[in-house]
Amino acid sequence: MLRIVSKKEGFCRCGVRHSEKPVDYPDGRFTDEQVARLKADPMLIVLEIPAQVSSQEDASAANGKLEGPVADDGSEPSGPAKGKKGK
């Protein structure tokens, strides 16, 4: 599976208008030549996702569970605030 993110919303490559949000495409959706072109394009972030990983993500999403904490802005939370105890 390929996960593709565009650096610009609507950027078109290989007949697809790509999104700034991650979109997963099944194996075989693009030819080997197209995959090479997508990976070489500096406007796109292309990740090959093993089928086993995507199945685990699907199962977690179906169960309403997320792997690890996620902040509202999508970044990793820094954890609980640690303050100094007063005297």
C-alpha cells in the first residue's frame, strides 16, 4: 500500500489530485513506473506501508483505539506538566 501526502492541496501527478491529508492507495493502483515518478516528486511524500501495518491501523480505528497519545494539533504531547513544589 502507498500512503501519499501532497505538500500542496490538489497537486496533480499520475492522474490523481493529491491531498495535504494522507491518502492510502492499494497495491497495484499505480504502475511501477508511476510509483517511481511519485516517489521522485519533491511535492509529494510517499510511504510504502506494509499490509500488516495497515491492517493493525484499521483494526485499531475500528475499535476506536489509537496507538499512543496524540495532541489536538497532531503532535506528540509532552506529557504532564512538571512544576516545582513550593516550600
